[in-house]
Amino acid sequence: MEKTWVQNSMDPNERQFVLKKFSAYYSNANIQIPSINQREFGFGNIKKIDARHLSFGSAEAFRTYLVTNTPLFVSHSAAYYERPDATPMERKGILGADLIFDLDLHAEGKYGVYAMLGKVKDDAIRLMEDFIVSDFGISKKEIILVFSGNRGYHIHVRDTDYLGLGSEERRELAEYANGIGLNYLNFFDVSGPKRALRIIGPKESDSGYRGRFAKAVIRAINEKTQTFSRKFSNIEERERFTNGIKEGNWSPNNFQSVQ
Amino acid sequence: MDNLDFCVRYPFSNAAKELLEKESISPTPEIMDKGLARLKSALSGKWMKSTAVHESEKLAEVASYAVSRMILSYMRNRYLTNKFAVAEAKLAHSFFEKEGDGALGTISEELGISVKKENQSDRFVTIHGVNGILFVPLPAYLKFSPRSIDYKLVNRSVSNGFVSVNPHERRRLMEEAVRKKAGEIPQLRGGVPDSIKKAAENLKSDLPKIEPQSTVTFKEGDNPPCMEKLLESLKKHENLNHQSRWALAVYLTARGMSVEQIVSLYSNLPDFNEKITKYQVEHIKKRGYSVPSCATLLSYGICCADCRIGSPLNWKGKVWGAV
């Protein structure tokens, strides 16, 4: 759920001032909530959500409510429902839900996180560009990147092909992005006798983790040469091997001349 | 005729549905018997290939699938439904192997797996020299790939919204899609015909008298969330993949459960085979496998909570001695 944050402990004048500003903002705000009529809304003035199970037929009806009633907190469901205002939950009739990637930060102290938000933002952009767009093939038009209002960023994916995924399937995507369960040995195809091993592996230009793996190894060989092999201190040998990786050839005889 | 044979092979297809509507077939005693036989063979863990020769027999065969589902809808027995879904999926799979590209494409598409032969927008690699790589849209792959480490997304080639699979893997995805489709039983509309009630009575005597359950009972909170989840799935007669079955059996063995008790627990599985299960569980006991660590379970996709205990055996700070 998305939150609009305001400090809750303020004196009545401050409160009035804030509410006025909110109301003015809402009267012109660009409200971009796809299928708004299928979302459940929650509002709060004391807690983040004091009242929920509310729904609006259109963005304009939602705007009118915000301008007139101006709650301090507003949130909407990631899920789409047939009857968003029905209770209990089972009666709502779930139709699907946005795919949400949540990048939160945990740091010491109340303000510790703010100093580190830049890094989280970089991670969020990398997650969006390298994984969600490049690997999952989701168009940037279907993605919104939002500040969670507190300690991180949320990436909302509204591509209709993904809305119907269940929790297991969503977890699989999250594990993919985290690299959980990656077995890089699967990338390699080894053949030939021991003395003349032929190892075909991932290339730099490969998609997904294969390409990422090849790139990371080349980078590591160039940056931390000594930790790999003494052979690599010879720049020619090193280049011969890394050029081999670029082509997907990981065979040791690629640098056999110095063995 | 070709269409009729197609419908016999894939009675869950749209073509079969249309055929039944067009012919407006009413459930004759012969069709009822075939529907019942379909369920009985599923219950015994087998799947029967059709031996129908004449057109009317073939029609009855197609209709028997619908009748089986009506009986299931009336009985609302999850064990039987899952057994049926697994048997239908395996039966369909046995046809996929010999199916031509056209018909396979039709059925694949209907199941929600529209494959592409090549993706012009990106370059793909051929993994382990397997030819005929196909590309499955990611959402379909997620929905229908078996939950096993071989199919784990992180180890697949994923690009631009497509996952590459070989023809065998594509058929496996299709099998999973059939299992899901066959297992979704709609509510019966209107009154239940007596013939359905009679068939249900007949089947009840074939169902395990008391649903098989473990004799070792754990108290709530005795097991870590991952193992609890697997046990829960077993109780609901859901299918578990190989790694999950293995991990649970090793865990239960370490917790002191006997081979017989584990086999009895596993008899809840829709594709339960007593001989194979017994052999596997005895093997686990003989080899004395150690319980997989949390890291291993995470890589298998079994871990479902962040309990930070290192091993499922460390749950609640207790260490249960291995047998």
C-alpha cells in the first residue's frame, strides 16, 4: 500500500496548515492509479489506516474525496478486486495484484537510513533496468518507481501478464533477482580428456545470469589478478583468457603455454 | 475423425468441449461406467490409454472425462481430485511425445503456454548442445514449471521476458498445466443426477477407509515453518517435488520417525507408489543423510521464513538427536 506521510504529532494550527496544503496539492495532482475502480482504499488521521474497505468509481471521485476530506494518510491496495469495498476479504473477489519489489533499508537510528538512501536508489534502478526490463521483458511504461516515504523504494509493475501470478511465482521472481539458488556450474559444458579439457561456458554477451557471471569473472580477473593465478600477472596470458571468456571459451589450454 | 482422435487424447481441450456440445451427448450407463473406470484407475495410480475403435466408443471416451469431473465435483474429495489430475496429466504427457508440431502447438497454446521458436529481438545460447530450443513467456513459465531445482528460474536463461526450454522441458510444463487444469473442478449446477450419486457411492468404497495419516503427531510449533509447510501440503494431498520429499524424509528420519510412518504419511501424495517410496525412505535411513542446512533448503526453494537457525533441526533451540 502506498502511503502519504506526515508527522502525526503536530499542533492544531500546523495541522490545519498541512491539510490546506494537501488539499491544494490534491486538487491538481496527476492521479495515476490504473484500474482505480478495482482498488481498495484506506485513510487515516491517527494511525496510517483508520478506515479501509473504501472504493472509488473514478480518479475524479477519488480527487473530490481527497480535496474535501483531506486525510493525513492515504493508501490503496496493490490488489485488484471485483468488489473492493466488500467485507470480509473473501467477498472482495480478487482479480490480481501489481507485482511489487520492495527495497527497504535497515540502519541504526531514526535518521541513519536517510544518508544511505542514495545507494538504495541505485540498487532500485539496477533492479529495474537489469532485471525487470532486460530479463523479465517488462516495458518501462508499465513500471513506476516510488519512494516508500520512509526507508526505501518500491517498484510497481502493472504489466497485465504478471498481475495474475500467485505468491509462489512472485517469490520465484524475487529469488531470481536476489540470485538465490544460483548454480553457476550449470553454465559450463565440459568435454575432452583431462590434459586437453574443453570448457564451454557463458559469454559476456549472454543474457541474464550467464552474461552477468562472465562479466563479473572478467572484471575480477582484471581487478584482483593475484587472487586467481600467478599466470595472470602476465598481461598477455590474462588477455588471452579473458578474451576466451568473451567468446564463451573457458578452456584452461587457453593459457596452457605458461603451465 | 482426426478431430475425434485428438479429443480422445486431450479430453480437456476446447475441441473436446465443442464436440460434446455439438453432439449433445447424454450420460448413458456406458459413459458413466467409463467415467467411473477413469477415476478408479487414477485412484490406483495408473492411467489407461483408450482402446476405443468405433466412433461411438471414442465419443463415450471423451464424455467420460466430463463425467469423471462431475463425480469429483459432487464428491469434493481433494485426495481423489489430485490423483485424477496427476493421472490425466501423465496420460496427456504420454501423447505429447508423439504429437506433431501443429497439434502440440494447439494444445500448448490452449494450456496457456505459447512458445516461440526463436526470439528475433535477442540472441540466445544453446545450453549443453540441446537443439530445438524454444522460448516460453516468463509468466507462463512461472505458472507451470515444476518446483524443482532444475527448473529454478535463477539457473535458466532468461531474457526479454522469455525463458528458454528444450522440447522435453516444454512437454513437462504442458503436463503441469494439464494437472492444474484437470484439478480445477467447477461446482455442479442444478440438481445432481442419481447416476452421479450412485457412481460416487461406488467409488467411496475404493477410497482409503481412514485417510492415511502419520501416527507420530507433532504438536503445533514443533517443526520449523518450512517443514510445517511441507507437512501441511501433504495433508492437503498436494504434489511435492523430489527435493521437498527428500528433505522432509531426511528431516523426519532425524526426528525419529520410522520408515513405515513416513511411507504412511507419503501415501497422501497424489502419485504415491508404496514400493518406490519405501525403497527411497529406507535408502535415506541406510545412508544416514544429514538434514539439509537452511542454505541448501533456500537454494531448493523450500525455505519460506527467515528463522536464522542454520538447520531445521535447530528450531526452537532444541537439537533432536538423529536415529
